[in-house]
Amino acid sequence: MTVLQFDGAIHRHVKQNLCEVESLLRRGLDAASGKAGACDLIEAHKWFNLAAMRGSTQAVRYRREVSQEMSNMEIAEAQRAARDWLSVH
């Protein structure tokens, strides 16, 4: 029988990841709703994509909804923006 022990470092990592996912999801919601100005579906898709990659099922659903309002070129631009963000972070 294998016993897994979770120390404080692992707990902090899990908590940090959850906070990061929530932050990415919030950025997507803000972009989709136009909270900082005009609605930006490309930015919204980018943030939802990044959150989805980190396990957010909500982000998967929101990304799908946003993509229905976007052209293939806009989706490709959002995907490039997500890859660019990942290369820096």
C-alpha cells in the first residue's frame, strides 16, 4: 500500500495553481464582458484557453461559447496570443 504525504509545499503549490486558474478565468470574463472597455473576444478566448489548459472546466465552456461568435481567423489569433503568453510566463 502506498501512502501519499502532502507537506506544506505541495499544498501551497496546489493553492497557487487554483489562484492562477481563477485569475486567468477572471481575465477572460472581464475581456468578454468589456469590463475594461470594449468587449474583446480574442482576448477572452486567449484567457479562457490558458485557464482551460490548467484544468478549468468553466473556462472550457466559456471558450466554446465565445468561439461561436468568432471567425476562424480570430480563433487562430487568440491561439497565437495564448502561445505567445505561455512563451513568456
